[in-house]
Amino acid sequence: LFAWNGLATHYLEKSDAARAEPALRRILELEPGQFDAQLNLALLLADTDRGAEAEGAFRALLAQHPTSPRAHAAFAHLLAGLGRREEARALLDRALALAPGH
């Protein structure tokens, strides 16, 4: 797992989505629900204009990590970009409720 994490991080830092994605998916095969891999995969999908896939990835992330303000805020950013402002606002409100003072 450690090696796959390092590989994924390396490719993400190089903005090499084509190589980062399989590494992230492998991490999730080895450790389903691993927060950073799930979040990074969702962000990668969003950054590569795969909105529907990104939305599914964010929904899976929130199902497993419902108290993560980062996940709520990142998903809100995606939805705002898709023009779904009401849903985005609700997610941001939730993120702020989970992390008061931020």
C-alpha cells in the first residue's frame, strides 16, 4: 500500500492523471475507503472533466466519511462548477457546521 501511495502522489504532483488514476484505484482495491485515495480520485475525475464519475466518487466518499469537511467542500466545488449552486451551498453549509471557525 505504501508503494502505491507514493506512486500515486508522485504522479499527482506531476499532473499525470493517466498514471495517477490506476495507482489510486489500486490503493482502493487494497484498502477500500482509504480517505486520501478516495478524495484524490474524486478530484482527479473532476479535473479531467468527468463530472458524472466525479460526482459518484464524491458520493461514495461522503457515504464512508460523512463527517469530513474537506470532502463536503470539495464536492461543493464540483457541484458549483456544474451550475448546481443550491446543492453546493448545502454542502458548504455542512462543511462549515463540521468545522466551525474555518
